[in-house]
Amino acid sequence: MARYVLRRILLALPALFGLVLLTFVLTRVIPGDPAAALAGDSATPAQIAEIREKYGLDRPILEQALVHIRQVLTGDLGRSIFSGRPVTEEIAQRLPATLELTFAALFLATIIGIPLGLVAALNHNGPVDQIVRLLSVGGLAIASFWLALMLQLVFAMDLDILPLRGRVDVDLGLPPTVTGLLTIDSLLAGRFDQFRDAVWHLVLPAVTLCLPGLASIARFTRSGMLEMLQKDFVLYARAAGYGKFRLYAIYVLRNAVTVTVTQIGLLFGALISGAVAVEAIYDWPGLGTYAVQAILTADYKALLAVTLVVGVVYAVVNVLVDVAQALIDPRVAEDVR
Amino acid sequence: MSASDARSVEPSHAAPLPGNPGEGRGGLKRPRPRFPALRRLLRDPVATFGLALVLFAVFVAIFAPWLAPYPEDAFESHILQRLRPPSAEFPFGTDNLGRDVLSRVILGTRSALLVAVAVVGASLAIGVPVGLVAGWRDGWLSELLMRVTDVFLAVPQLILALALGQLLAPGLTTAMLALALTYWPFFARTVYAETRRLRGALFVDALAGIGASTPRILLLHVLPNAAPAIVIRATIGMGFTILTAALLGFLGVGAAPPDPDWGLAVAEARQHLPEAWWFPTFPGLAILLLVLGFNLLGDGLRDIADPRLRRSRH
Amino acid sequence: MSAVLTRPLLSVENLAVHIRTDGGLARILDDVTLAVPKGGSLGVVGESGCGKSTLLRAILGILPRGATVPKGAVLFEGEDILSDHGASVRGRIGFIPQDPYLSLNPVFRAGDQILEVMRRHAPGRRRDHKEKLVELFRAVQLPDPGGALAKYPHQFSGGQRQRLLIAAALSCEPSLVVADEPTTALDVTTQREILVVLRQLIAERGLSLLFVTHDFGVLATVCDQVAVLYSGRVAETGPTRAVLDTPLHPYARMLLACHPDRATDLLGIPGTVPAATAQPPGCRFHPRCPQLHSGCPIEVPPMLPAGEGRAVACPWYEEAPRG
């Protein structure tokens, strides 16, 4: 098992290395003259030359690439052009908010999506199955930014039962930072009012963000279950006298979710993308709002750092997914190709 | 993403083996029904509904200037009648500049479909050759191509699109370029998997044995067999592209005012909530319906291609 | 044959099973009557498609969706199995499936899968169950019985997996074991070993056995009674030795005649088993029968006693076989 995990990590490294190279190419090659881009529209040729020298842009391209790689490896992603603060610092401050949101969405999608898929498969071609089918296709067709606005319109503006935007109620203050996740930190501090507030603020963004994930998880669980229900071991287990609930909800489901788990890994990229829009609309102080702000202020350093960080998170999630899969299905770790 | 795993490997009927035309089916004179896939699709009401939505959108896009009640509202504004609620005169209401929302939704269909077609087309043009070459050969070229594909897949699509859109001048062309650059890896993966699968098939060995050239095998035999998987991918990709393009428009790195763009309209409507509920609602519904159409169609096609999940069973 | 005279442990009485299919109503089983006496063993033999599997599923209470039972009953120790889909008899009937590879869930430990069934049917502590299971593993001669508990199905060989499943079938101390061609997926040497283990365990524990197979050779090893099934009906029953030596029903006769070694498959008869949706009237074997009489296509032949505890569904069985 340990060897398997190590191998998955090693396999993820080339893609991460490629990602570093790609960010380099994006900054140095595509904008034409990055010095001019850095200096801004009103810069004089002398200022541009100065910036070129300062950032080492007058060196050979290969040397620049090596410098860039070294900087990334040592965690130096440069300073934000907008705020002048180190980009890593700003990202570290915002990452927990995004992680809390995406985890909440993933959690919702999983605990609703898997039972939905299960029930749909057990009622194959029945009314429940048709509803889940429509939901799983429709859920992937809704634009998250539009859904966010509609939910705001109904639940925050019209019914006024959920907060419109933000992550906390300022009057309640913040719990001491331990994990950076407000729901957990408030519980650790024993502040249930803050916990309730954090959850309250999380509801609309998490619901908006979870819908596409819920749709795919329900869909993959359904097809996985349908496939597994044809297997001989299901018949054998029935003959041997497994209880109905245990047979479907544990015994067969575990086989069916191996596919779903892979899907969750692939979903993570979509979740991060969705988070950009959802955060922008709900004023959620995470990486997404940071990225949007970086676009508006033409802060390309910040934007590239976000690309890199998100790429790393994505790679980590995919390694975790592989490990989870090996835990669910013991044959995975032993399958040496 | 294993829509095709269960399908058996057999040569496509569009490409009979050279040297034995019609042999083996000599006794069967009954004409094959034309468009068998379409017939099967039409038997599935939900997929048919998807197809109808897509065809309707194509129709609207083509005849948009004639269908829109106020085609000049693409660019003109009428400040005096701004933010009117839906009425007989303006069924979907008017926007912040007094333009007819219905007209702009109709006119926006054209750009939405255009972006989708262009992006999916460009992604096909990059992804299919990469997948074919990488899947057919072993060696450094294949490795390199697939590693590059993996890198592009590792970057979250939207973020890369945003970064690109920022580095180049923001606009619809940049958005399309960014979307194509981030979508081709999906086609490369699909075609790669199909080519790998077919490479081991007996009929391909037979073709190589009788001396067919590699390009010939790839273009006339492997590609037609990989076509169902590619078509399904492309259909779902159309819906996905429309969604992402709308999001780019919403975030201000896609279509620019005063273009009648659905995503942009939702963004413009934000400041006028909750009063002007109709302003974001109808453009959003248009996105939903068109993407739903493509997704249902893709779903139906997948069911046809993958007998394992076919609903007519039991 | 004193065992035959006592009240049977399992009796299938005039059982008919129909399944609705796209091609029409399939009469899979029609008026099947069988009995397994206490401590006895019955082999059910027939070609594929004769209804063996459906019979098994009826006995285990796991008939497929869409199956109906228009007539008949399956009684186990006097209780009707079909009335509650076998729920009340589970644990008292042990089942050995056909394919040991496909019958175990690959993502759970084999031992846990068996323990789960024991937990449901026998009260007691998990530790006691484990001890008992290891004891069973030893009895079926599984190598390293203690270590086997922690292993996943794919870590066993085919023969070992079948031993596991025999242990599973015995784990709840059943009085009847039902086996569905448990050795077809194995090679010949392993087959023999498994059968020997099975026969020994059945005898030691005084269990009854219902053994479904298409292989006469296997039948002779494990069963003292035999029932030949053709197209959903019983063609002939009797003591195994007698039926194998002098088969009476034309179908049984042909089956055994075309395979003098009696140890291979049963595909040497002209024609095929009729589709379950299109059964011929009268005797279902008449289109393939060399001894066809004018009444055969009209009247369903009743089971006729033929001495020595035998019975045949053919009024012409005493007639000498024709060329």
C-alpha cells in the first residue's frame, strides 16, 4: 500500500513540473514583451528597460526558465502588482475559505448524490429513476453564476431567510484561527453562535457549487450500481441471506462507488472553476474572488500563482482519490502494470 | 469516461475491408435501414427532446434578425423605457438600457452557438490528430504528446482561460482561443483510448498484413470506429463550452458590451436585483435550455453507443 | 432404500415457474416433483436450458424479477419456501454456487463475507464465529486456515475459492446443501478433490444434498438418487446406479448412449432443447425422440413407476430402443 501511494505521488510529479513550465511560458512568451506588460501602458522605454533588467528578462530564455523553476520550488511566487504583498501570503490567507466552500459542496454532493444514484438504480426505469436522470443531466446544464443569482433573489432578497453574501457576520467576530475553516475553528473554540453563523453563510454558496457535482455523482453511482446488480456475487449474497439494506447500501454500493470516486477527483477541477463564479457572486473571500480581482486589476503575478496553487491542489486531490480507490478496492493497489 | 469500454471491436460498415467488397453478406439482400443511430435516438423521448431543443436553437440562431421583435435592440438603447417588467409589448421585459430582453436573448443564440461550434471544431482539430498519433505509436513522441495533454488537463480549465484572457486582450476571440486550448485534451484522451483499443483489434492486424499504409488504416478504419466516442464527446463539449463561455462573459473576459451575450446580460442584471428579476432570469433560462439540449442529446447518444447502460433492458 | 420412505427434508411439488419475457411467456418449469430425503442426496441432471438454474433459484427463494409460480410448492421441513421468498429457511439451506470467482465480492475480505452471513443466522460473538469458521476452513482443507480470514477473494486460487464457498455453505449448520455445478469452472484434478471433500463433509455431518449438474460422471460420485430434467419437466428419477446402468426414458438413454464415458457434456442428441417460449405440446421431447408414437405430441406423459424406486415419464419405456 505504501509503495502504491509513493508511486502515485511520483507519477503526479511530471504533470506538476509541466504545470510550472506552462506558467512560465504563459508569462514570458505569450504577452510578447512581458516587461512592457509589467510596466503598464504609460511607461517610458527607459522604465521598461529598467524593469527588464530588474526581473532578469534580458537573460537567455533558458536561464529565465531555470530561475522561474527555482523560484517556484522555493515557494517564491513574487509580489502582487496590485497590493505589493507576497502572493503566497495573500493566497495562504484565502485558500482556507475556498477549501471550506469546496469541501462543503463536495460533502453535500456526495451525501445526496450517492443515495440518489442508489435509489435510482434500485428503481431502474421507475419514476424515481427518471427524476434522477433529468436532475443529473439538468444539474450539469445550469450556469452556476445564474443559479447563484436566482438563489440570492429568492432566499436572501425575497424570503430573507439566508445571508446574501459574505462568510461571517462581522458583529460576531472570528474564532481563533486553527485550521482556517470557520465551521471547525468555531467549534474548537466552543462558540456555537459563530458555528451557526458560519454554516448559515455557507448554505447558499455550497448548494450552488454542489449541484454539478451532485449530478455527476448521482449519475455515476446509478450506472455503477446497475452494472454491479448484474453480478453473480449479488445473487449469491441474496441466496446466502444478506439483509436487504446491508446488501445494497453496503455490500454492492462499495463496488459501485469505485467509479464514482474517480469521478470525484475529476470533479474537483470543475468545482474550483465553479468556485470562481460562486465566490464572486456571494462575496466569499477565497481564491475565486482573488482571481477575479486579479483579472480586474491586471495582476498577472497573482493570477499565475492561483493557477499554480490550484494545479497543485488538483494534483494532491487526485493522489488522494487514487489512494481512496485502493482502500475501497484492494485489487487496485496490487495491479502492477 | 469509459463510454466505449464495453463495445465490441468490429470494423465500421462505412469502411469495408479492401479486397473483399461485400463478401460474407452476400445472402442478405434486405436493405439496411438508413440512419440506424438516428432511429434509435428518436425512440428515446428524452434524447429526442434534447435534439429538438438543439434544432430549435439552430433555427433561432439562423433566423434571429427576422425572429426578434426589435432586432435593432442589439445595439440601440432606449433609456426612457428601461427596466420594464414583462408585458405584451416586451414579453421578457426590458433591460437597464431599455432594450427588449426577448430580442437580445434571440440575438444572443447566434453567438452562443457560434462560440460552441468554433471551440469544439478547433479542439477537434488539435485533439484528434494528437490522440491518433499518440495512440498508434509507442515511443518518445507518444509519451511526450500524452504528457503535454496531462499537463493541460491538470490545469483547471477556467483558471487557464482567465489567465489567457488576461494576458491577451480580453474579448470573445480570446475567450474562444482559451476555451479551445483547454478543451482539446479531452478529445486527445478520447481518441487516444479508442486508438489504443482498436490497435489491438484483429481487423487492424489483418489490414496491416495485406499492406495497408498507416495513414490509410488510421483515417479510413480507426477514425470511423472512434467516431461514436468523438461525437458523444463533441456533443457534451458543445454544452460545456456554452456554459464556460457564458461564465467568461459574466466575469468580463468574454463578450463585450453592447453585444447581446447571455452571460454578459446576467452580469449586467446583478446591479438591478431584486427589482428587475426578469432581466437575469430569461438569459439564464436560455443558457439552461440550450445546454440541457446538448447534454440530453449526448446522453442519448451515449446510451446508443454503450449497450451496457441501455435503458430498454429488462 | 429406507430413506425414501421417511418424510422428505425438501420436497418440490408440482412446481411450475413462468417468466414473462419480450418473446412471450416462458414456461421454464412445468409440474416438477422432486424430493430430497433426510440424509439423502439427489442429483438433478440436464442440458443447459432445461430449467436447472430456475429450479435452484426457486428452492433458494431468489426467483428473478418477473417470475411467477402459477402452481405448486417448495416445502422445506414442511414450510413453504415460496410464500416468503425463502426468508425463513435461509441459514438452514447452504448454497454452493457455480462460479467461485464471480460469487465473492472482490472488495470485501472473503472471511468477512462469510462472517456476515453467520452473524445474521446464528447468534453469538464474532470471536466464536471466527473460531468456527477457521475450523471449517480446516475441514475443507484450505491451506493456512487461520491466515485465510484476512485475505481477499483474488488472493485465493480457483480451487481454494470453491473450498471457501463450501465452508460458507456449511457455516450456518444447515441441514440441506444445495450445489449448482460447483466444479464446472475447475480443472479435472481439482474437481475430484473438491467432490471428495464435499462428499466426506456431507456424510460426516449427516446432511442432505441437492446437486445440480450436466455431468453424469460427477453425479455418480456424490449422489445416490438422480432426476433427469428435460425442458422444464422431469423425465426420469431413480437410484443413481440403476439410472446410469439402464436408463429407461428415451432422452436419458440417448444422453448416456452418446457419451459412453459418461463424464462429458450432453450435446450429442439431434435437435436442440426447445425455447422456453415455444414448447411443443404433449411430451416435450417428442420432436427429438426416435421412438415417437402417435399419442406423444398430444398427451403429456405422466410419471410411471418402474420398480426399484424408479419412475419414468414415458409410457413406451419398456419398448426396445429403435435403431
